[in-house]
Amino acid sequence: MNMTTQAYQELNISFSLNDSTGHPVFGANAIFRLWRDYYNRTSENDERTFLTSNSEGKVKKQLDIGRCSYGDYEVEHTELSVA
């Protein structure tokens, strides 16, 4: 029997976009891609969230990634934060 631990169920994404002069970039687009099957990362097997920067050049979004419902492999979890 495999025991699985899910590290997180919610993901907070936030960043600021500025041009080369330091001014905020309005309307810039970014895509967050989530693969629930770590070993089958294809463009057909991802969930995409489209993000757009506001007038201050900021993007802020909370994603509910839900509970793990499958998986046979262990993946080392690394917490990342960009300051």
C-alpha cells in the first residue's frame, strides 16, 4: 500500500511586470500550466490558467488545485519563493 502526502491544495501566484524603464506593463499575458501526471507532461495533458497583468503591472491569483486522486510515484517536493 502506498501512502501519499499532498503538500498543498491551494497555490498563490503573484508577480509584477515592469518594462526596461521601470514602468508597469498593463495587459501582459502569462500562462500557468499544471500537470497532474508528473510523468506524462504533454500539451494535451495539462490544465492551463491564463493570467493578465492589471494597470499596475501586477498579477495575483489563487488556484485551488484540489486533492490528489491518483498517482503511483513519489516526487520530491521543493518549496520555491522568488523575492
